[in-house]
Amino acid sequence: MAEASVGGEAVSRFATLVRAPNPGPMTLDGTNSYVLRAPGSPSVVVVDPGPSDAAHLRRLADAGRVELVLLTHHHVDHSEALAEFAAMADAPARAIDPAFCIGADPLRDSERIEVAGLALHVIATPGHTADSVCFVLPDDGEHGAVLTGDTVLGRGTTIIADPDGALGPYLHSLGRLRALGAVGAGGGVTVLPGHGPVLPDLAAICDAYLTHRTERLDQIRAALARLGADASTEAVTDLVYADTDASVRGAAEASVRAQLRYLRGTA
């Protein structure tokens, strides 16, 4: 799609992606900040202002009068500039976690928000973190679009950030998103992820994620059969994630801890 006036990329009828300059092993190409507005609306919604980078925040602020700032979850690559940007834009900020709300109430599951000429639906999707949330734009395109934060990424798979995140809730959240995606019969619900490229089919990517999680759990079970039921996180990670780059070793261990807690019935 054409480049938008804020220097980002128009990725759907209502959404412009403004990528933050913080690429890395965990952030892929950088954090995806989004500017949302209905055509012709003088005001906008900004989702995940991202890192404290003056040029990036100015690009977001220049999009128009910011009516509301939303946060998909508390991780620093999404939230570092939240207070700074809310002050810059003189706008309230909302998140699931009250600690990240500024001048407004926390988000509620299944809440409908009308702002910037749009209707957004809130879906609590704990798992990656306890406070993860997705935002549905049901009128964005033929089958709608969903801002998924780090619950679903545009490339690769997300980590379960144990102990804040947990696998059981994550699998349930994927099921909710899969059901939402299935509504778009004959076409896909667009995925607007927190990192990586936009994806065309929410149901398809949720199916792939659920298959991946099943395969990983089978690998963990096989590792425990080989190492013993009380094997440590480190030992299981060495076996299951043997080819993992050292730069993401901590993330691999967090995911293994979450899977072990799930299998052992402690989470």
C-alpha cells in the first residue's frame, strides 16, 4: 500500500504501521507501532508507542490529534515511551494493567471502544504475558483486522514469558483468536502483529501456532523421558533447543519453564 503521511506504511484501510528503530533478536525488524483512524477522521489512536526515540515519537504525534493511546502488553519494547508519548500528545493511555493507564480506566475483556471514527473490540489474550490484549477492527476490510501485539507475530513464534506468561492461558487465547479468524469465511482476517510483517489470515496462523505448540510439547515430553521427570529447565533447553542462538537462550529457557509448568500441572 502507499506510504502514509506519518512516514509509515498504510497496511489496511484503518491502520498505518510506523516501525520503531529498535531491531534485534527479540524485536525482529523493530516494534510495530500503529496509527489507527477512520478515513476522514481528524483524530487518531496510537497503539504501542514503543521505545523512547524522539524521531519515532514525533512521527506518531504528527499523524493527527491523538485521542487515545493503547498498549498491547507491558514489555519495554512496546511500553517504554508510553508516559512520554501520552504527555507529548496530551492523550489518555489504556492497558489491561492499571499501572500502565494514564488518565483512563483499565481495558476490559470484550469491551467496545468508539474512537477516531472507529469501533474497536478488546480481547484479553493472556499467555505471552498476563496482561496481553488484542484489538479487533471488525470493519477494517472485508473480514476485519486484529492487532495482536506479541500474541501472534508476523514471523516466527512468540515466547511464553514465564513466570508472567503461562502456556495454558496462551493456548486458550490462541483458540479464541482462531475462532475469531474462522468467522471470515471465504477470506482471511488480517493480522497486524507487534513485530514482523502483516499477515493475511488469522485462522491460518493460529492453526500453525497451535501445531507448533503441540510439537514443542511432544519434544519436551521426549526430553523428560530421556533425562528424567525432574530434569532441569537448563537440561531440557540444551536438548530441545540445541540449535538456538545464544542471543535468545534466555527466551528459550523461559518457554521451556512455561512448558514444564504446564506439563507438571503447576501453571
